[in-house]
Amino acid sequence: MKNTKTQVGQPLSTAMVRAAAYAAAFSLAAAGAGCGDDDATSTTDGGSTARDSGGTFVSDSGSSFSDGGSTTTDSGTSSDGGASCGDLSLSGDKVVISEIVLEEYIEFYNPTDSPVDLRADGYVLCLRPMYPPVSGTVPAGGYFSIDWPFRDGATSAAGGEIALYDGSPNPGSGDGTFEDDSLIVDYVCWGGGKGGPDRNPVATSAGIWPESGCAGALDETNESIQRLPSTDGESPASYDVTSAPVRCE
């Protein structure tokens, strides 16, 4: 099934991004930690996301967090082109991660019969302590991808994890946060995992990943992990870590 991506990203100038970053940093100086951490702050209130040359992620409505990266990115922008990919034959009522290519893109698949507006539904990625909200519409039974939203070097082929939440989780602890297992909708880890604080306990509590064990380390040339067709995504066996990237459209 071939689907055409329709999301259009509007680039932010460096001056605009930095101005928003400074304003957000000032207003959030006393805020709680992002992704449940003590080293990042954010509010999640809609708008597209970008990061400036200093590595501060900023939404156009005022949310921010810092990760020390150096690339300007709009998390709702998908690149042109891509392969025509078939139905993954997945069940469920939530968008899932279908492919990750390190420092290039993250691709999503929608198993439902209706388009899903990622921003409107409050989808947020988490790679502690970074948690960019996601913009774009994933067509019914189709794919949508975003450019890599995290800083370079945040994870590696040897080990890492990425979690996907919906419902606009907030910083802090308890219900409605990144510790809330009712909000995490997809999770995958590979190789030796993230190391240190991770989202595995939340994914395990939600019943979407085993308590221990990740998919294999990624091929060092491809640096790609892909969801296999007709799998539940709840164990390492659901993922291919050796194939070349296939950015679907």
C-alpha cells in the first residue's frame, strides 16, 4: 500500500529559535524534569519543534529542553522520496515505530483505518533526557517519517532505546508523566540497551516489553532497526537489526 507523505515543515531561523530558547529557559527555570529526569525541563503544549546550534530544543509555542546537540531540526518534517512498502499487518489502535535509522530518521506506522494527527493526539518520543513532541499525519495503514529529532551521539549501534508516548505526558512523577505506563504506546531497545536510567521499567509495566533483553546490536553499516510484519512489537523477536534502511512512503 503506497501512501504519500503530506507533512510540510517550516524552518525556523537561528535568531528565532534562539530567542524562543532563551525565553523558554527563563520561564522554565524552576520546572520539573523531562522524561522523569532531573537534567531537562519542558512544557508540552503544541507547535513544531526545532533545535538551535547550541542544542536546545524549542517548540514554536514555547516549550524547550536542552541536550547539547548541534543540528537544527523540525521534528514534523519528513524527507521527500521513500520506498513503497506494504502493509505491516499489525493490529492495535495506536501508531507505532516501524523503523529507526540512527541520526537519520524515525518512521511510524499507523495500523488503524483512520489517519492519525501525531501532534493533536499528543505523541512524544523519549530518549532520556530528551523528549521531542512529534508533528505530522500518518495515513491509515501507512507510514510517516521524521528527521532524527535527538542530538547526534545520543545513542549508538552498540546499544540504545527509544520510547513513544501519547497523551502529551508531562515532566515529573506519577500519573500523566513519562512514568505513567498508560501513556507509553511503543518501546524498543537494542544491543546493550541505553545504560543508566531507561524506560524499560515503564514498558515492562505496560506489558509491551519483557523485563530484560533487547534486540541485537545494530549492523554498524546500516545502523537500522525495523519492525517485522505481523509481529506484536513486544519482544526482541519482532525486530530486524541487520537489513539496510527502507524509508517507506
